[in-house]
Amino acid sequence: MLSKFLAKFKWKLLAASVRGPGHIKDDLPNQDCAYVGFAGKFLLVMVCDGLGSHSHSDFGARTLCKLFPECFLEWSKYRPNKIDDLLRLLQARWLICVRCQGVDTCGCTCQLAILSPKGKGWIAQLGDGMTLVRHNGGINKFTEKKSGYGNETIAMGEGNLLPYWRRSKIDLSTSGNRLLIMTDGISEDILPQAEGKFVSTFDLFFGMSRSKGQNALKKELTDWPTPHHLDDKTIVAIEYR
């Protein structure tokens, strides 16, 4: 069903997620989670990364991804449908759902995209990870500007998180425009001067059939070249045809 929608609305899609060597060694689950789907004609993408210090962060990440399409449909009924209202709704629903495990054990970062059939919409990010947008040949980057310790980040939890969300309108309406959303297990190993080249490497994966492209992408994440890497790795890449 997803493949039919992607073809109908002119989207190419690749997504892959692998457990990091550290979690494999310690027999821990993948704390990342990704969602890709359609709500009506809108393409929805979400990538969440559970905090390593939280014992149920994988549950928190899965819960937020599950809530995304439900919250989007409720939010989209109303006009004007401001993006801030959707972010508040996501947090409120998430808090209710994770109380059973304890909010302070379920923290996760979040990156999302909402795209119309014409390739226009919103992106938003809470916490670390990185979103790269190729628009008409240029590369725009959205990522957290850290000021504390290297492993500190903002994540879903109690309190007013709205000031910590970064959001921007997005335009992928030209053929070849591309969006990559990835967790910090990938983004922290990409040098700023290599970001454009990294986006361009997806020419290879998008040139394959979707199943072969995803298998090849998953293998690249599994065989990640950075020495001593430990973290889970998740990426969603979409392109407007």
C-alpha cells in the first residue's frame, strides 16, 4: 500500500535502522524508531532516538512514532492549523501514554516532516540528530546547537518544550530535491564539509529498486566505517521525482 502511494504522489523513499554494536554486545534493543506513512495525501516522516540513559526509551520512541499520524489527523481538521499546536498535541498524548513506564525513563529525541503532494510542508526537530535538505542544488542543515556536555540533548518529557523545537517550512517541489533525516549515530560522524557529498551518495541507492536500495543502505549502516562506533543508526531519505 505504501509503495502505491509513493508512486502516485511522486515520492522515492528509503529507510533503514540497525542496532549499534554497543547494544548488540549488551543485548539491548534498538532505541531508535522511524515512521513513514500517508495521512490522506500528506506524507508523514518521523525519526526518534531514545536516550541511552533511560531504561524504557525504546518504548518512548515507538510510542511517539505511533502517535504521529493520529495527532496529525486531529490537528489537520482545524484552521488555522499552526505547527506549534501539533507539537503541543504530540507531547500531551505522549505523556499520557508513557505514564505507565514513567516519563523520566522514556525520553527520546524527535525529528519529523510533513509534506503535501506538491512537495511543500514542514520539518521540526527536538534534540539531536540531523536533517539535511537538498533544494535546487543547495544543502540546508537542521540540527541541535549544543552548549553543554557532548552527550546532553533535549528530549521528550515534562514541562514546556515548545521553545526547544526547531521548525521550518520546506519546499521539495522540484524533481531531485531530497530530504534526509537521521539519528546522531550517523550525523555525528559526518563532517560539515562532507554533508553535500553524503546527500549525493543516495544517487546510488535511489538508482536501485526500492528493496535492493534499502538492503544496500542497511548494509552500509551495519558496516559503518567509523572506528569503535557504538550507537544505533536510523535514516529516512525521500526524494521528489
